[in-house]
Amino acid sequence: MPRLRAQDLRAFEELYQLVRPRLARFVLNMTRRPELAEDIINETMLAAWRALPDFKGKSKVSTWIFAIAYRTAVRAAKRIDSAVSMEDRDEVEDNADGPDHGIETSKKTKLLNKAITELSDDHRLVIELTYYQDLGYREIAQIMNCPVDTVKTRMFHARRHLKARLNGDKSDWL
Amino acid sequence: MGINQTGYDMTDSNQTTPKSTQCDHSVQELLPWYLSGQLTDDEMAFVAAHVQCCAACAEDYASELALRAAYRDLGEPAALGGKAAWATLQAQLVAPSPRPWRGRVMPMMRRGAATLGRNRRVAAVIGAQAAAICLLIATPASQPNPVPRDASPYRGLSGAPVAANANSIVMFHPDAREAAIRSALTAVGATIVDGPTEGRAYLLRLPSGDQRAMLAKLRRQPAVALAEAVNSDMP
């Protein structure tokens, strides 16, 4: 950590290589726009680099970086949403086959992907941070800058939605 | 209507109405993080005890396990750029901030002082290197007796905007000696015109000619950690 705070470039590269795969997945899941993700990751890591000397260490570095990425992605989404019509947005979502785009999907995978697509950005993000990134609700609250009860509620409703959508084909995935 | 020992109304086999609000909220909400072990010890114990004696929550726990596993099986999203991504970012990290130089001087000095204060050995190495490089600033690398402009590890940049002449940026390995740095610069006829930046990079002026080739040659020098163009019409 002292090397990072001192903006040691090699230490930062190690951090970058460590956090990048998870960060890429996080940003892709949040934006669902691969063409934006690389810029958001870059902007995030650049902001982290500049802020490192002031990092207080009150949270894990990865949580801190995810929080920066969340704010960066929200800003990027606002910029894009103001420039892209809802029709275009729908087209993007319909064409995206979910997180496993390009991989042959089974019936249950397609069902789950479709259900995930129907979630709001915040609900989808809480699912991703909990199920895949293995973060606790307190860390998620830090990242999304919201109360912990909001995280729990979002997760509760997101799970309920997914289960309701999958319930018709429960035997296939349970 | 019958209430079983689990506390749930089981009258309708397709519906379970929670009798207890504790079961409805506290445990239900915590289940996802119980699965991943991301709860406090007290919360883990609380959920574990409840799931053992509540059939409905035990069932929910099982479906939660299945849902989590299905989600994790979805696979990886489309791959993004690999090594090239770090190279792009690295160039941005060491490039001068778009903010005006003058506004960056004080924060840079404060951070530099703080860094130096924390690690005396690193301070000595970087300070010595910076002082040595300062001897080369604004002086053709081939000139034997340059005049130092400033012997401090971090340069004050309130003078003339010499950085305007820069067309590339370079970083040297922390352990690179002055002779090796001078040799690297001489190899391409480069002149250091300013620096170090907060990322310990130096602004460089390459002579006119094939600057792409000059940068490539510079990158091959043992003392050089990074060399990039800073103007848009270069590689």
C-alpha cells in the first residue's frame, strides 16, 4: 500500500493486472456496452492513480476502485443516454446475449440472461456484485453510495424477479 | 388455516405466507451473503440457526444456491483489450495532466515532499536522479557542461513555458545512472525540456525527422522505462 500511495508505477501495474478482470466484468455488466467499457476502465484507473496519495485505506483498494468505476460508469451512461434514443438502447439490449455473449447458451442460460436483462441497472449490479464478485452488502453499499438497507432490498427484489422468471422452467435449472 | 412449526402458513401448497417478519426480512435478505460467507459471525450464526429450523427458509436457501450457481455459470463477458490496454493507460499516467502546469506545482511539491519524507532511501535515489537529470534540462544531450536550472528533486514550473517545446515524454528506471540516461538521450539527439512530473516522467524534445523511429530507439535503451509521444501527430 505505501508503494501505491507513493504512485509507484510498477506497484500500480500489479494492482491493475489484479483488478482488471473483475473490473472489466463489473463495468460490462453495468453498462452492457463493450464499446464503452474500455474507456470507463481507463478513466477509472486514471482517477484512482491520481487519488492514490489521498486514499485513506478505510476500505479495500478493490472496493474503492469499484466505487470509482461505478461513478464513472453512471456518468458515462448519462452522457450516452442523452445521445442515444430508447429505440437504440432497446436494440442494444436485444442484441446483447448477456454476460456470455459469444458462448453457446443452453435453455436455462438464455432464460436467466433474459431475466437479468429485464432488471434495472442497480438491481443487476447488486446481483453481479453479490453472486459473482462475492462482495458483502456493506461493501456494495460503499460502491453504490447508498444505505445498506437499500442494497438488501434491491437484492431481495432482484432475486424475486429472477426466480419468478425462471419458475416456469424450474426443473431445468434447479 | 394451519401454522406449522416453521412459522409459515402452509394452507396453500403453492404459497407460503411468513408468519414472522423476522423470517420475511432479516433472514431472507441475508441469504445471498450467507451463501458467500460475507456476513459477520453473529449474522452467520443467526441465519444458520434459522435455516436449520425453518423449512421454508431452508428451501429458499436451496433455490438461492441454485440461482447463484446458474449465474456464475453464465461465463465471462466479451473479452476486452489485453496488454495493449495497460500500455495505453500507462502513457496516460505519465503524461502531463491537462490542467495548467502552474496549478499543479503546489500539490506536486506537497506529494513529492510527503513521499520523500516517508522513504529516505527512495528519496535519496530519486532525488539524486532528478538532480542529475536537471543538469540535462533544456540542454542538448551532447553538450558536456550544462548549467543546472534547479537542483531540487521536483522542479518549480513557474518560469517560461519551455514544456511547449516538448513532443514526447520519457520515464527512466529508478536505478538508472546519469551516464546511462545521458547515453540514451544522446542516442536519439533528444533534449529534456521539463520535469519531473508527479509520475516522475520528463518532457522531451526530439529533433525533427523520423520521430517514430527515434522513440522506438529510445525505448530500447537500458535506462528507459517508457517513451511516448505527447502530440497527436506522432505515434
